[in-house]
Amino acid sequence: MGLDKPLIVQYLIWLKNACLGDFGTSINAARPARDLIMDRIPATLQLAGVSWILSFVIGIPLGVLSAVRRASFWDYFARIFALIGQALPPFWLGLMLILIFSVQFDLFPAGTRGGPLHYVLPCITLAWTAASGNVRLMRSAMLEVLDSEFVKLARAKGAGNSRVIWKHAARNALIAPLTYSGLILAAFMAGTVVTETVFAWPGIGRLAVDSVMQTDFPVMTGVVLMLTAIYLVVAFAIDICYALIDPRIRIS
């Protein structure tokens, strides 16, 4: 392990190997740490992708509808949906979903990775909280944009209601929800420790917890660097999307 060398030399050796994707050999599994991480990435990416799409598809339209239909049934429904979603702890929500839909009604599997039905409960657990944030951010942004001068001008020029809402207002209100959604996507891709533990999902988050509990430093280090890289890539992608959504933002 190079422990007979000076500390700076040990670090430089580790840095060179880490840049090449070699994080060492797992102390407990006696396998390269990189192989253990790569084995878990597909499960996490699948769960993260489905949950993120679900949260975006539900949260953004519901936030727009809540802002457009102020003080209506849909507005109150969206606000209650967001309030409950952000108040419920994910571990409690996951356990209640298992108790109701797996134990009581036997509709969905209680855990582990498998077919499409195995994704339903963990994706709901992840997506509800994220969708709640999207609803609140999109609603507040839409309320501000709908009162803007350019929206009033579009209506005065005779633009249709749907065109005003989705092309002019919603597009300009997407910046804040997009930032939040990007961070949520990065968090999902980095592995959701609680959800993966509750549903026995073999992903990155569960691997990180196991490596900490077992003091498996090579795997722990590899996971941390992998999560850092994921956050950097997603943050860069969000900056690119800003320019695509808002014409006032230019990349130069």
C-alpha cells in the first residue's frame, strides 16, 4: 500500500492512480473499488432517471396550473400536495408505501431491484419531495412573470392564452425550477441513501453507507470522487440550459 514511503509520495501515487480511475482494492470485498462502484451505477442511474422525470413532469405543469388558476381547486390541491410532499420524511413515506401497497394490498414488490413494478414505490418516494419543490418554485415564479409588462403586451397584441402561458410566461419562469431540478438530479444520481436503504436498492448510496460502516477507505474515496464529478457535470449542464431557455442569457 506504499505505507513505507513519505506521506507526500503516498499522496502523489494515490493521485496519479485516482486520475486513471484506480482507487485501490476494497478491503472487505478484495476487489477493485472501481469495479464495485461501476456495478452499482446502473441501478442508481435508472432509479434517479425515472424519479427525476416523474418529479419534473408532475411538478412543473402543476405549478403552472396553480399559478394560472389562483384561488381555485387546483391551486389549493397543488399547495397541499407540495406541503405534504416536503413535510413527509422519505424514510417514513417509504415505509408507509411498503406497508400499504406491499403488505396490505400486495400490489407492488416491497424492495430490491427487478422489473418495472419494483420501481413504483421507490420512485414515488423520491419524486414526491422533488415534485413538491418544483411546484412551489414554479408557482411563485409564474405569479411574478404573469404580472410582468411583456406578458401584458403579449395579451394586448392578441396572443392566445395558451401561447402566453407556455411560451412567454412559463419559459421565463423556468430558471429557478431548472436550477432546483438540476441539483435534485445530481442528488438522485449520487445515490439516495435513505430510499436505497429502505427499499434494499443496490445503488451508490447504499454502497457509500456500507463502505463507511465497514471502514472501507478505497471504496469510500472512490464514491466521494464519483459524486463530486457528477455534481460538476450536472452544474455545467444547467448553465448550458440557461442559455437555451432564456434568450436574455448568452454564452460568450
